[in-house]
Amino acid sequence: MQYVIIGNGIAGVNAAEAIRRMDPDGRILMIGDEPLLPYCRPMISMVLEGSVPLAKLPIRPASFYDDCKIEPILGNRVTGLDVDAGRVDVNGKRVAYDKLLIAAGADPRPIRAEGLGLGNIAYMRTEAHVRRMLAALDGGARRALVLGGGLVGFKAAYGLMCRGLAVTMLIRSGYPLSMQVDAFAGGMILDTLTAHGLDVRVDIAAEVFEGKDTVEAARLSDGSRLDCDLVVIGKGVLPALDFVPRDRIEVDLGLVVDLFLQTSAPNVYAAGDAAESIDVARQTRWVNAIWPEAAAQGKVAGINMAGRTVPYERSLSRNVIRIFDLDVMTAGVVDPQMITGTEVITRFDPATRRYRQLVFQEDRLVGMTLVNAIEQGGVLMALIQNRIPVAGRRERLLAPGFNYRAVA
Ligand SMILES: Cc1cc2nc3c(=O)[nH]c(=O)nc-3n(C[C@H](O)[C@H](O)[C@H](O)COP(=O)(O)OP(=O)(O)OC[C@H]3O[C@@H](n4cnc5c(N)ncnc54)[C@H](O)[C@@H]3O)c2cc1C
């Protein structure tokens, strides 16, 4: 059996390990365009922040590929896929597969602006990107402009603030992390960030970057000009599927997979940021581009590829984020308008700045946003992920101290 895995991120790595455990003799080829050991992508923001050194990023030892008998083809991007012939194109060569996993992750969403080729302008997705930012810091960068207030834009801004830079963030919605938290929690986050000096501007885009070799200023859509010597682009991601023939394999935003993480093409599976599976809270297809999803999906895809049929039914968006003195934990539906028939309950204590929003649909909890009230967050998440009907008065879940037995 010849297994080919595209992507050496966490989804690809967990798939390869699962396959190897079940099939000691099959041939596994892993193709990845980053010529590195697998590393913890979320931690690049901690490297930027200065709390973790670059050397701590790898998640597997140097012997990983040998230990698992994986043949790595690194530093090369897959450019074509022929699902009828069962082969992929890489570096001018054709590589045949019996089973293929597409775990290619996501690429940063590109932006349009003049002067993007100047130095000190970086996306934030890879180790190489963060190295570029560190070089800009070493070169004396002091004023940063961050485009985007989603998870990546926020983490870039936060990291640079921790480094002492003056940071301006351009966002489209009225508050940062609008996909992760509800509007009230978003307001709390915005207040905290601005109190720590972040300059946030809403509904303004960068149109032109100016400078000689490196960026020196940005011209913005409101006609203003902003001095900056580092620009980070964090406007979201798109599944990295350039090589996928969309007439032969179903793609929505991500590669559409069934319960067994198989795509519409025979013997082709997908996992991680590249895959679109059924989200338990929304009960619809969704790309949950987060680390624990990629890890779990990779493992289950690998098991299915190696011949044991195991369903994956637990896809859920979730996050835990620390923002200065705010602890934020979210899962599932944070904007109740996103689905029909919701009931929302909230509690905010201004003295302690503890906040909870819980979103119900019929008798199920489908979403939570917790700020500084994250104890029992695991219990609430288990209720969402396992679709456990909630009995009794729902308001009890807003108070600290409830336990699982009392509600389920
Ligand atoms: C700055 C940042 C902060 C984050 N913070 C969090 C967080 O706090 N919590 C959280 O849960 N998640 C976070 N994430 C998201 C998390 O990192 C991803 O969900 C996870 O890494 C996805 O894993 P993956 O294996 O699907 O894809 P990836 O990690 O993207 O790995 C895919 C690999 O495939 C390679 N590849 C792509 N196309 C090709 C091709 N055609 N040929 C060959 N190789 C290819 C890519 O270069 C990459 O190396 C963060 C991400 C970033 C960038």
C-alpha cells in the first residue's frame, strides 16, 4: 500500500503516525513545502511575543521521519492532482498513491495594495514569516501596522505590543476576534487592548505602502497617512487547495469530507485546515481551522486510510486566549444570529469583569463565550461537543460552581 500525505503540519503528522501504528509495512510519502521538522504553528505568535524561542517550535524529534519510516519530500509544493490516475505532481515528478491525504492547511488570505513588495511587510502563517518579523525587530522596527483583527491579526498585534512597539490595527468589524467572541466580550477585549495602547481603526483599509527598500508609511482608505516600519497582514486564511481539480472533487470553502474524512474522490481523504466537515454546534459543514481539530482529524483520517472505519463527529470551533488580564474561552456558536431558533442567556459582573454568554438551540447548549469566568469551561464544552440535552434551569450554568451531574 502506498500512502501519500500532502502537508507535514499536525494533521499530516498525526495521520502518518496513525497509519504507521496500523500498517507497519506500507510505504508513506510525506510532501511538505516547508523544509522543516513539524512544528507548532500557533506558537509562532509566542515567538513573536518573545515568550518562546524559535528552537522550541518543533513538535517531533529530528528522528521523526526515520522512526515512522516516512519518506519525506520537503521543500516542494504539490502542483497537480489526478484523481483518476491516482497521482500527484511534485517538483516535475509524478507520485502515485493508493491512499492520499490532503492535509495542506491554509494559506494567508492575500490582500490588494500597492507596494506590497517592500521589506518588513509580512504575512503571519509560517516560521519563515515570524523570522522575517524578528529580523525587522532586530533592525529597530518601532511602529507596526497590523491588518486584520481575527485570531492571527490579534495575535500579531498582541505580540508586537508585548515587545513594546506602537501598534495600529485596522479591522473591519467593530471589535477584534469577531469570529471567536460575541459583541459584548469583543468590547471588553477592545477596551483592554486600547487601555494598553493599541490604536484600533474600524472600516479602514491600507491602500498603498510607501518606502525605499523597507516600508516607511501606509496610505489608508480614509485619506490619512500612517508612519510604520513593520506591517503584518493577518486577514484570515483560505484552505491551500490550488492543486485540487474542482471539477473532479467537491470543494466548498474547504475540501468537503464525509463522516470518515473521505472526500468525494475515491481513496482521497482530507483533514485539518484544508477540510470542511460537519460542525457539531452548527449542524452544518464548516471549516474549523484550529489546532485541536487538525490534530484529531489527522489521526482519524489516518486510521480510516489504514483500513479501520472510524467516524469523526466532534468538529467544534473553540479557543482559549489570554489578553493581558482577560482570560477568554469560547466554543461553538458565538453569534446567535448565525443559526435559527436560539435562546441566549448572559451574565456580567462589572466588579470582577466576569462575563458569560451561553447560546442554546432547543434543549442543547450550542455556544459559549466566557471572559474571566472560564472555570467549568471544559464542562460547558463537553455539553456542546457531546450534544447533551440540558435539563433544569439554564441560568444555573451562568453561575460558578455548578457541576456536570446537576445539568446533564
Ligand atoms: C499565528 C497563528 C496563531 C494560531 N493560533 C491558534 C490558536 O491559538 N489555537 C488554535 O487552535 N489554532 C491556532 N492557529 C491555527 C493552527 O495553527 C492551525 O489550525 C493548524 O496548524 C492547522 O494544521 P494543519 O496540519 O491542518 O495545517 P498546517 O499547519 O498549515 O500544515 C500544512 C502544511 O502543508 C504545507 N502545504 C500547503 N500546501 C502544500 C502543497 N501544495 N504541497 C506541499 N505542502 C503544502 C504547508 O506549507 C504546511 O507546512 C494559529 C495559526 C496561526 C498562523
